[in-house]
Amino acid sequence: MNFLQTILLWLGRTLGIVQPPSEVAGGIAEARTRFINAYNNQDYIILCELFHENAKFRGSVHPERWTFSRDRIITERYMSTATYTEILAGATATPREGSRSVGSMTLSLTSERVTPVVTNYAMDTGTFRMGVRAGQEGTPTSGPYVILWRREAGDWTMIHIDMHP
């Protein structure tokens, strides 16, 4: 890092414009790991905690379209028997019978880059892999992903996810 970059980074931190990239990357890595574990362990409570109130999801794993609310992400993308709102109110959620998502598939994310974007936002890009659990039906898939994260009260939440083989 040259002198000018050091001064700009210091000025940005001092004015609250952007966190140092290493602090952002560390926070995102923790949140990403929570997401992967929640997905693979069918933990709908943690999945719900990781979605920002304005979350959006796009992907072609199942089904291929945009999903625009936390309730719809949980029921349509992650095939839950209960909505985000119901889960936070104490409902027990399980993967819907015959779903090809949480419960039947495993997810791994390999981050290639985390880029801080103004205060409290970061973009996480890399590749995803979805495998089929033993005894389940489905087709393994992989491809690029982009996640836009937003930090509120010190916690990183997903505001946008795009996974497309």
C-alpha cells in the first residue's frame, strides 16, 4: 500500500466512510459460514436471522426467478413449511416434502473477493456448489454467486443474493 492509499484509508475510517477491508472480510466470512451451516443443517431460525428486511434472491437452482420478501425466500427458495414471520414468532419449520433445496441439497460457497461498498455495505463474489444428499433426488450444480451484505448494529445481513450456474 502506498502513502496516498494509506492516507485515504485512514481518512475513510476516521470519517466513517468505510471499514478497513480486512475487518469487513472477516465479518462477511463469519456471516457466510453461518449461512452455509444454517442451510446445510436445515436451521431456518439462523437463515431468517441472516436476511435483511429488504432481502431479494435470484437464482436458477429452484425455481428460476426473483424472490422479493423474506417470507417468500424462506418458503419458495428454502422450501420451509413455515414463513419467516411464523418462524420468528416461534413456529417450527421443516423442509417441505419433495423439495430440492434445504434438506435435500448441500451448499458450499468459495469466496473469491469481498469488496467494501460505502458505509455498512459489502459485495461478496465467488462460486457456489450444490450437491445432492445421499438418498435424495436432485442434480448437482455450481456457478458464480454475488451476495450484497448490509451491516446493521454490528451484524451482517444478506440484502441480495444471486446464484446462477
